[in-house]
Amino acid sequence: MDIYSGGSNAVRCVKEAFLQDSSQQAAAQIATPVFCGFGCGSFGDTKLNRLCRSCHAKLYPDVLSRLHVDHLVYVVPGPLEDAMAAFQQRTGVMPALGGKHEGLGTHNALVSLGSGAYFELLAHDPAQPSPPRTWLGMEGIDPMPHLATWATARDNLAAVISAARATNYDPGDVTSFSRLNSSGKKLAWQLSFNHWASPLPGGGLVPFLISWESRSPAADAPSGIMLKGLRAEAPDPSAIAPMLDAIGVDAASFLRHGSEPRLIATLATPNGVVEIR
């Protein structure tokens, strides 16, 4: 389906919104108020590339409505600063330092993906001692940076966990986490999580569940990128699909056959459309 062929004013003017020259974009960024880039007349959100939430959802309904993506976890083997620079070169947007996961041996950098989602670059923190327990498969990190897994947002973790366990998939007990952001403010969240050591559930294709108790770091992360698509590939999709369906992720539209377990994110960036896997 051509996403530019809808009947509403918002969808009809998608091309114009994204084909503005740099001078027009600069003028729109400093204008007050900022109107939606689709020309629908609503106020735009700078965290959504100047689109209002309604038009953003119309453009990317698969990601926003089906998957409830909270964030993508991109594991990097070397220094976090090097990964940040490489990400900027590839996409045109520089991630911002997030914070440290004390006791877990990692630190991160973040970029907004629009509509409350974000992209997390995760690396070993050389300033921390070796932790008693690692997470997200960081004990045997791949020599290449890669999308290790992802988080899906849920308002009622207990209800989702109960429903999943009724289908014989256990997404994990609810565990509370917190860290300080780069400004020293506390972030707090809850996870239904069994993504500790490798192999991760479904090779990382099955997300963990998250519910924020504080403001999500996506709200303050650098903008300019939007999540255009997220898909998964696996040698045996039938072995992973029940786990996805158990937590409310539509496996039929998300999961495809492939040579190895792999997450693939499609990003709309200042440097064009970029696929990260």
C-alpha cells in the first residue's frame, strides 16, 4: 500500500512536508508556534520531526499501533563514544549520553525515534567493576554492533504477564530499575524481564515488557529520526511466534523467515532511510 495515497489532507501532503528545502526547514524550526509538517493545521511536536501525533500515527501505524515500541537496544562492543560518533556519521544525528546502570556494568546513549520511543546504544562501562550479573547478553558480547533486542511498552504489566503465562510463556517477574540521567535526575521503570544472559528469548526477537514510573528518557533525547519500521527474521519462525503472540505482539506481521535471528529497524534520518540490524 502506498502510504502517500490516503484521502485526508494530512496524508496528501506527506511528500511536500518531506521535500522542503533546508531553508524552509530552518525557518519552520524557529517559528512560533510550530505547526504540523503535514499541513493539517494542528500544532507539531519537535520530538516527532514537527508532526502532530495524529499524523505521525497515520504515517507509521504498523510500528505505533501493533508493536508499542518503547525502545530498541543496540549493543556495541567498544567505547560508547566511538559508537555515538559512528551513529552520527550514518544518520546525521548525534546521540546524547544517557547514564550508568550501576551494578550491571553498562552505560548508554540515546536518540529519540518519535512518538515516545527511543534508540539505545548500550556498552560496557569501563568505570564500573565487573558486575555479579550481566544483562542483555552482555557477558559474551558480539564483536560487531547489533540490535540485540527491544522493549514493548505496557500499562498493566501484571495483566500481560498473567495472560502470557496462561499460554505457557513466562516473560519474567516484575522487577524495578532506576538510574540517574546525565542531568542527575532519577529515572525509574519496571520490567517484566528474563533477558539476562545469552541466548535471549527468541534470540532477542521477543521483547521484554516495560512500564515507566517516571518520565521516559525519550522526551529529552535528541530528535531528528523517526522509526519507520521494525521487523524480525528467524530460521524457524514457528518456534518464536507463540512467545510473541503471548505478550500481544502480532507475530504474523512482525516475523519472517531468515537465515539467522535478526532484528531490522528502518529509520527515517537526515541522511535518508537507514536500516540498522
